Amino acid sequence: SGEEPAIVIAHNVTGVLGEDVYLRCEYLGVGQIQKAEWKRKLNSLSKFKRLAGFSRPNEKPFTRDDFSEPASLTNLTVRMRVSSVEAEGEYICDFEEEEENSFSVIFVTVLAKPEVQIAVSSETVNDTHYQSVSCSAVGGRPTPRISWLVGGRPPSDFPFTVTESEAAHLNGTSTLSSILRFPTHLQDEQSVTCVVKHETLPHPERSMARVETYARPNVTIKAEMVQEGGSDFWVVSCVSSGGRPDADISLALDRNEEVRKENGENSEGRSLSVRLPVAEHEGRNVTCVFKHPKFSHREARGVTLPTLYLSGVQLRSDWRSSSSEDLKAVEYLELHEGDGDVVISLEVTGNVPRYSVICKKDDGPLPEDVELVGRNLTIQGLVKHQHAGLYECNCSYLHLKATLQFNLTVTAQPPLLARPNVTVSLSSEWESGQKYSKMNCSVDSVASAAVVAWHTGNKNGNIRYSTETEFQANGLVSTWSSVFFLTSLYAGQNFTCTVKHASLESPEERTIRIPWQSMSTFSSDYFFPLTNKAPKLLLTSFLPPLFSFSEPPRLSASVVRQQDSLHWLAVCDCKGDCVGSNLAWALPKKATGETIRRTRHKGHIKLAYEFPLVLHEGHNLTCVYQSDNGINQNISVKVLNNTSTLQSRYVSQPVVYRVSVYENRPNQKVLLGVEGNVPDYNLDCRRSDGSIVLLDGAAMILQSDPSGQNNGLYTCFASFYHHTASVTFQVEVLRESEQLMLVILICISSVSAILIVFTVILCVCCKRKKTPYKGRESISALTSLMHEPGSPEVRKPLAGMDGGKEYAQLTSFAIVFDAKSTVPKLGELQKYWCDDDILKAECRKEWEEFDQVGPHERQTEHGDVHRVVTERHLNRRAMMASSGLAGHLWTCAVYPLWYTQNASGSCWNMRLASPLAVLYRRSLM
């Protein structure tokens, strides 16, 4: 029945249970719709249920169940709430016209988003611990898909097993469950992941579950001996640490005897201990057995308790005099009468933890002055003849025993030789301007001559010395040894005299240091008497005033500022062997009459020179020391570098600046900048009446001043010794009423200027149209003001011209627009208004040609950029002959023009006072 109307509809729509879905249906035909509705077929008997739509064109829409109201009679797009699975099926969009119906069918598919649930459970089967992780996708439609990840990869078939089950629900959804099962000891990952995929999920949903893991323990066995109640016990411990869960521990002895066991547990792990008496379990085996799920079989650790022995006791090796290797043989020990502080040590051979020692002499007790301390026999005081005899020491531990016998003999002390008497001395002398030192070492000994040698720490191979020996009638032997050296080579070093003699157990040494510092209070020699008890040397006498240890003079100089003075101080410091009269400042002639003083402190001589900075600024000051041997030393120090004058950063001459501040605002700051290279400066600011202004660093503080005292002239001074600079500025206090009035005046002035310029433009334009040229004679008044230099030949009229006619030379004209608007500051300013009728006519003619040709730019000889309107060559001989304007520059302006002649007089430099002007420049070709 005619052409079927067009209907736009989405034929297949997917909705999620519990969410909204849009059913789109629009009528795009031209027919008149009488009725439009959504309906759904109820059964096979062609019964329909009306859901939403319009019954008549002008009635309100109807809706029922989960449908929203449609937009219009031709647009039945609705929002449907998917409340159950029964919402799935066909929906008919029907448009009824006057003569026919148009409809279309849409199919709605209902999906249900599953809810993911995960749980972990465990069980033990045949001593094996299992874990099961259950992952369920509840209420999904269609059925979801579940997979597992262990360590980021799918689980292997062993040791993992996966089982799935599905359950349907009355609402049309279903639940899929998957169980991952594994033995705990065979899985080391701390978590597993369940992955659920479904059409309602934009990405697979991952759920992670933490699972229990086992850790392999560290198992050890240890045995240690302890003492309780006077008895010794072995404590054997089986220790398991770091395992998860704890290992099962058992302990067994090799004879299957029952012993008391103790369980222990701490942060490191678990232990099982047993205490065994030492005497009863020597050489016994103890075994620990550990059971853990991470062990493929039981782990065993064993220990064998040691067998104790005490094989013997003997004297310490340095006391032995017997060469027998038999420990049971009697040993011999020889002491000298008069020996003191004698300690006889015993050495016990065995592995017993401890032992007791009992000693006796000649089957009786030890002498009163002989004491047994530990395993040492100590003779208190000196060794005597009654200490000789047979000593026996018995060592024992439990049933183990060991015995030592040694025969102690005491021999008489042989006569001692007299110890030699050693003395050293030191002297010095000057030779050829160099200072030399001589050291003597003398030894008086008995029976034989002593051997004397010299050495120093750094120059052993360079020391030469001489030795002399004299045998005297009384049996004494005197030995002298001397060494001669340059003092400066060994200053600050130690010289040692070494003496060897038969009466000395070890060589005797006497050391003296060659010092740097002066020691004028000492005398000529050092004497070091040698005594029996004191191995070190003592200073017993002094050097004569003729000699002093010396150090070459060393100079240092410095320049410092004095705190309470305007003067600077240069200090020269001499250390070492210095003479005050030899130290001086080498000063220029202009420095005479300044203060110079000398001081001596702790061996130093200081020479001070006081001066004003302006006297030596940027110069070197030299300190000179004249040595007695004619050698001069000098050192220079530079005074503060030349400083530039403090000055304003804008101009060199004094100027007055203006600074505006606000009214009734506290602590306003005026920032000041000081230029120069001085290290620091003093800043002072004052008002014109001399009162001081508060400063904060380099900022001047203006406090709140209702009375207006802040208004006025201020001067700030910066100074560094003789360098000064100042700046003067006027402070104006701005009030709100004055600021408002200033703004109003500026606005009125601007508006007035604009009106005046506009009026002048109108007047000039009107005058140009009405005024004809009156003659050429009026040009002379203008040319006298704008004369351009030229040679006399240039200004002469051309020869051969008709007397009845006046011809001008061939000229070049240019119309130039100057874009600058500043009024010149140099030269005489004149204002000219073109009121000559003939000249205005020429201006008007050229202005019309300006409009026709159009502008372009040109750079003038003085660098000014002008707008060049046109450039022509005109023959105006008649005008030039009559007026004599050849070689002149003349101007016609349509607005007021300010102009001036430049300093060279060769050209004209124009500055516009109004928006537009034209310049006619004529020159002879």
C-alpha cells in the first residue's frame, strides 16, 4: 500500500541486569502519525502488552513497568531498566498512520555481571598438609570463565589440581566455582590469583589470595660443658631455626638410655636439650633427628662427646734445664742468689676443662715466701739459699692425675763490674757566616774500653765522628767521641750516643735534640750521669751564655684593620734567631713620620706600622731583615686593592630624584644601591633639617607620619675611609584625593589635545579647498627660513633663456612623511603656517599625486626612516627665474610644522608636532 515509511531503530541491544538500556526508534517518514507505542508479544496467540507511547497525537505519553516516557510522537526512544532476566526478548516499535501501520522489531539480550568470591582452606591427609583455594563467579549470565595464575603462570598439573562446578539459579543466572588444590610443602609462592572473564567485564577481573608456605629450617647440634653444684655436665642441644613450621626434634643416645630432655623456644627457633654428667658419658655418641615437610626424609645430626685426659705437667720451656723428653723425669732449675721477682710457670698437657694444683717442697709445705697462684710458683722478694730443694706439683681433675718434680738450685751472685759513667756535651761556633755544632760523648769505665757510636734518625750515613781512648793508672779507661756538623742541617733532630761495655747487659744510649728555639739561658754543656737504676738521661747542668741553639729567621707579614681607629696596621713577625734592630719596614718617602713600634712575645719580634688607608692603598709594603752574616730576607704584603669611588649609577654630577610614597602606610622602604668594590661601607641618611632617618641595611625606613613630616629633601651618604658618595632625592607623600585629581587632569588634558588636533585637521582641509595661489613672491619669506646651502654656480639661473619667460632649473621633488613625534631640543624652533595661496595650490596638486601613486619607504642620509610619497622631476624655470628659489629647501604643510636646522647646516631635520606633514625638497640636478 504505497511506499513504506523509514524507521531508524537499533535492532539488537544488550543490557546488563540491574542497569539501564536505551531502546531507540524514530519515525522519519512524512505521514501524519496518529498513534505510536512500544509493545511486546505475550504469547503465541498474538497478544501484546503495551509498554510506552502515545495513544493520540495530543495526549500525554503513557508508560508502565520499567520504561521511561518517550520523547515525542515520532521519536519513541526510551530508557528501560533491566530488572530481571525476563526482560530479554523482542520489543516492537509501532507507528500508526491514518491508513497504515509502520513497525520495527528490536531484540534485547540480558546479561548478568558475576560477583567474584575467593576463599582459602586447609586440611591434613596422611601427615601431608594441603591447601584449597576456592574462586566463585556468582550470578553470571552467561556462564563466566575462570582460570588460575601461580607465580604469574598457569599452574602445572603437578602438584596442582583444578576442579570446576556450576550451579543454576531460579532468576536465570548461574554460579561457576573453581577449586585449586595443592600440598603446601611443594608450593613456594605466597599467593595465587583467580582470573574471571565475562562479557560484562571490560577487563578480566583478578582476585589474589594469600596462601601458607613452608620454609626449610637450619638444623644443628652443639655440645658445651657447664658446671652446676660443683659438678660438670655436658649440655647437648638440637637446634632448628628459620623453618616454617617448626621442625619436629628427637634426641637419642647410643645406648638407648632414658635421659631428661628440655624443650626450648625463642625468636631464632626451637631446641631440644639434654644434660649428661661428664664423668659418665666420656666418648658417648648423641644423635638429633629432625623431621620437617620440606625434608624429603628425616635429617640426623650427631656429636661424639670427647674423652678427657691429663697426660702430664712440666716447667715452661724457658725455665727448663733438663734435655730429657720423658715428662716423668726430674727437671732441674737453676736460680742466682739475689734474683728478684721470680715466677715459675707450669704447663699442663691435656684436654680437661680445669684442674687443681698442689705443690710441696722436700715432702713438706712450701716456704712462707713461696706462693702458688693458679699454675705459677712465685718467690716473693730475693732468691735465697734456703729456696733450693726438690719440688713436687700434682695436677688432678676427677680421676685424672699428673705429677711434676723439679730440683731447684741456688748459685752465688758473681762480682759485678762497675757500670761506666757516660756524659755528653754540646757546643757551637760560627765559621764563614755559618753556624756549626759539636757534640762530645765521654765514657769512664773499668777494666776495658767502651765502644761509642753516633746516629740520628734521618741521616745515619752522613755522620762522621772521631774517637780517642786513654788508660789511666788507677785502672779506669776513658773514651771520648765527638761529632761536628752544620747546625741548620740537623735542627729539630735527635742525636744519640750509643755506649757498649762488658758491664752492660744492653747498650746504653744518650740522646739530645737540636732545637729550633733560642735557649740563651742555658750554658755550655749537657752532663748526663749514668746510674745503676735509671736507664734514661737527666739534665744536670746548663750551657754558658756563649752558646744558644738557633733557627734561621723566618718572616711573615699581614695587614689588618683596627676596630677603634681610622688607621690600618701592618705587622711584620720574625720567628727564630732574630735581632730586633735588624728588622725594619722598607717604606716610601711619603710614609715618614708614621707610628712604628716593636714588641717581643714568646721568642717572636713583631714590628708594627700604623698608617691611614689613603696613604698606601693598592701598594706593596716590604719588611726586611738584615742578618749578621750579611744575608738579607724580605717579605711583602699588599694593602687593600685600589677601590673605585662610590658614585650614583646614573650620572656623575649630583642630581635630585623624586620618590613617591603613600600616605598613612607604616614602614615604607626606599631601597638604596651603592656601587664600588670596597669590602664594606657605612650608610647614613638625613633629612634637610639634619635629623637622622632610620635604616634597615641598605633601605631607608619611612614610618607612618600623619603630620606630613616625611615630605621633603633627603640626602644619604655612603663612606669607606676616604671614599664617599651621596645621593639626594625628594620624597613626596601621595594622598588619595591628589591622586584622583591627577588622574582627572590627565584625562581632561588628553581629551582636549585630541579635540584640538581634530579641529586643526578640519580647518586645514577646508582652507586647502578654498584658497587659490596669490603669487610666487610669498615663497621668499619661507625660503629665508629654510635655506639649504649650495654653491653660487648652482644658484645662478641658466644662460640662454628667453627674457620674456622665466625657467627654473631641472629640479627633484620629494614628499616625505616623518613618523617621529618628539620636539627637537637643540637649535632655534620656528613655527610656520602655509597661508600663501599659490603655494597652497602647489601643495594641493602634489597632495593629489600622493593619493594616486601610493607610499614606499626610503632611508635618509641621517638614518631617519621617512614615508616617501612620490619623486618627480619638474621643470619650473619660470617660477625659479622670478623667485630665485633654485637650490633652496621649501616646505608646504597642511598642519602646523615644527622644524630646525641641524648642527652641520647641510640638511633639515624635521620633527612633527602634528600627525601629518609633507616636505618638498628641491635640489639642482
